[in-house]
Amino acid sequence: MIIAVASGKGGTGKTTIATNLAACLDPPVQLIDCDVEEPNAHLFLRPVIRASSEVSLPVPRVDLSKCTFCGECGTFCRFNAIVAIGSQVLTFPELCHGCGGCVRVCPHNAISESSRVLGTVEEGVSGGVQYVGGRLRIGESMSPPLIRAVRSKASSKGAVILDAPPGTSCPMIASVKGVDYCILVTEPTPFGMNDLVLAVEVVRSLGIPHGVVVNRAGWDRGEMEGLCRREGLEVLLTIPDDRTIAEAYSRGEMLVETHPGYRERFLGLYERIRRHVEASCSTRTAQKQSMIG
Amino acid sequence: MQHAHGAETEHDRIREIVVVSGKGGTGKTTLTACLAALAHRKVLADADVDAADLFILLEPTIERRWEFRSGAKATIDKGLCTQCGECAALCRYGAISPQYAIDQIDCEGCGLCARYCPAGAITLEQRVAGEWYLSRTCYGPFVHARLGIGEENSGKLVSVVRHYARVTAEERGYGWIIVDGPPGVGCPVISSITGSSLVLIVTEPTLSGIHDMRRVADLASHFGVPSAVCINKWDLNREVSADIAECCRSRRIPVVGKIPYDRTAMQALVSRRVLVEYDPRCEASIEIRASWERVQALVQGSASGDGE
């Protein structure tokens, strides 16, 4: 079962929820940090890294001895990553999406592929938690292929908790697409509520079952509760605004270790999600069977 | 990076401050809104196009809107498709299902399938990926945008927003552009900072805050843009704050502000008000005003460099 932890707004507590949830569960459990731009889960789990590998994207390499500067490659490429000008072929590897089109359209077989490093994937262990995390190379703009590489390490056994990047665009989608459940972490501020609505729109359009964790609760006058009721969102867990929690976080400490009662609350959260996922799975199976029947 | 041809002096006269953080939720938008209230003769821009929040505090009246057309997605005409499998074999994004439907999320719009479909059944269609706006606010003109849910090319939309903010500043003869940046270090952040006058990094004294600040500071130096740091809630963890200051010193990045943990900031936010206006006398407001003075001095080149 894959559970993603996402939010529209950054800094609402995704990593706190993801790492604490993973740390409470019985093995096998895996924590996958998909926030490859600013990975933070390792700061809390402090895993022992066992393996690290580079992830790259194929980009064109032109053999000038074969090239006739016909310009076919540049005409084809929609990302302006290759262009023939006079007796030169310029490539802009940072713009390349790695589709392989230029290689294929070149009438003279002058183009082959080299690679551009997007970042690294690290795998390790932290107590009973298997850790996987990606790290985008500084200066690299394209994170979704790296996120997909990180996600490809998801285990088919046990619980997989996935820490997603903030926002609602391609990096967030690449992280949550196809998961069994998505926890949306928010805070009761106008920013938190605005971005929650956007994130809900994303998970609904992807057909992902979801629920809400309200962090730093206690600031609003019932607006968050009203929003969740109007939108039909289930509030799975509420964490009060508490400076001692913020201080523990600042030191990289785990809430389930510093604040009594939270282990049970996270286990309860997991149980609720597990029942949801099982219920929606059996509904889907029943639907399929009735369609076949 | 839209340098107006033959107008280098105009380009250089305008100072563009981009507020980023690496880590989300450190206070970018709260600080940007304060700068909006403090700076004179400025254009405001929100470059966080996929979770834009600055509008909530600036309460803009939209004066003009434009469609943002960018990228393309393939579609298969089922009537022409012979299900030969050529497209699926070529597609590196796994965007073509066994039923010959194109996954609109996975499709990158490269056009390889359309080019090689023997039946000519595939076409590429340009998309309206979002909208962008020029608005009036009581703080000045505001350029902002909304990227469609799940859309790509946020970097291009950021470039459009920044370009139009600059055009607006030039037209009106304003000297400042204040940009609320996105979190992270990827595509939209790169588009937000390249060619700007100063990257103002808002961080917080947490292990994540310092970790993410380092990465975004690396990014700024990778693109040759000067940066400065503002530590928000600096007294939440004085040890980590000292580490941040030390890290900045070793990198020669000036620390222009140390904003205290002040519950007034949260009260202002839930009241949808700009902090320095909501309570100009609170500790955080006092330090934010001082920080803005230091930023101005820094950008105008008269600061000694350490900002303290």
C-alpha cells in the first residue's frame, strides 16, 4: 500500500507526518522522499546510506563527420534543445526532454545519445524503516524524471510512505500519481486553506482517495472545519500549534519520540487509512466482477 | 533574462528582489507582502504560479488577463488509428495505453508519435496551460498568474510574469520589482532568479531550514546571482540560527534580518493583513523594516557587506 503525503503549500508539515508515520509502523515499511529539490526526510530519520546511484536523461550527441546540417533535428525538436545553424549544430542539453526524436529523424545517423545527470537516488536503513530519497543536481530544472526513478524503488510489500514535494504542478503529480491514498497536510491559515483546495482538485482529478491532516491547529475560528465540511474532506488528524513541537522539529527530533501520545495517534491515522484503502479496493473489485458478470 | 535591447541603463536602473527559501513555509509570502508595503514605486510579482498566495494579502483587482499557451499534448484519432503499436514503441514516457489512449499527464508533447504514426492518426494540440494577470492593488501594480492544475512549464509562466513585471516597471518609471518566489530549487525557481538583482533567502532555524537554504544559495551562486539571507523566527532555535549565520559568513552571504518568533505574524495572517500594517510596532515588524533598509543599502551598493 502506497500512501503519499502532499500539500499545496510548503512547510505545512509533510515531512513530519511522513517520517513519524513511517517510524511507528511495523516492518516492512519504506519511506520514499520524492521532494528531490529539497529532500528533508533524512534529517529526521538519519538513515545509514547503503547505496547511491546517479539518474540521468539521454541527450543528443552529434557526429559532425556524418552531419550535413540539413536541420531536420532542429525542425523536429519542440524543446529547442538542438538546432542547426549554417555549418554548426548547437545542442542545449538542459532543455532536452530525452525523447530520442532527433536521433530517429536524422537522415544521416549522425546523432547518438550521451547523458545528462539529473541527480542521485540514495537507499538506506533507519531502524526498521527502509529509506529511499532523491536529490536533484543543483542547476538542473527537470525533477519529474528523477522523481519517477525514486518512485520506481517502491516496495511491493508492506507500507510505503511517500513524502511529496509542495505545489500542484508536475513534480507533485509525478509523486502522487497512482498511489493508493494521499494525505493532504494543511494549516488553518488563508494560505493553507487556499492551497489545500488546489491540492484537493489535483487528487480528485487523479481519482486518489484522500484525507486531511490539520497541523498548527487552533488559529482559526472554525474556517478550516467549515472548509473540510463543505468540500467533504475527512480530517484524519489534528496537531495543535505548539512551540515545543516546532522546537523539537528544529532539532530534527521525531514527534513520536518527544511528545507522548503521538505514536498512538499516528498508528490510529494509519489504521483509518488502511481501512479506507481496503474498502475502496473491495468496491473496485466488486465493480469489476459485476461488470464481468 | 529579457534584456531590453539598447536599453541597458533602464534594465540596470530597475532593481529586482526575488524572495525564495528552498524550504516551503518559512515566510516568503509574509515577507514579500511587507516589502510590498514598505518599498516605494515598485511593481509586485508572484512567481509561485502553482500555489500562488500573495494575492490573498494584496487583494488585487484584475485589470487585464492573458491566456498562457504553452506545451502540447498528443491525441489519437480513434477513427484513423490501426492499433499498429508504433507510437507506444517509440514513446519513452509510457504515455500511450494498451487501448491507444494518450495519458495527458505522462505525455511530454515531444511529437515523436505524431511524426511516425503510419496512419497519420496522431496530432499535437497546443494547450492553454494557465492564465496571467496585471492587477491593481493599493500597493502598486501586481503581475501574477495561475497555472492550470497539474500543468507543466511553470518555468515559462514565471518568465512571462517576470518579463511583464519589468515591462510595467519600465513603462511607469518605477525602480523596484519585488517578486514572491516558489519553493524548491527546480524549474520555476531557476526561472525566478536568473538575471535578478538579489535573491533574498528566507530561512528558519531548523535543520530543514538550513539544509534547504544551502541548496538554494548554491543555486543562486550557480547562476551568478547575489544572495542575502533573512532568518525568520530566529529565536526558535538559537543554536541553529548561529549555524546559519556561520554558514552565511563562510559563503560571504550577508544576513540582512533576524526576525523574532512573534505570534503577531500568525494573527496578521489569519486576519489576511500585511504584518507591518497590522501591527507596525510589533517586534517582527520593526525587524522587517530594518531588514528592508539593509536590503536597499545592499542592492544600491553602499553596504559594507555583512549587514550587521
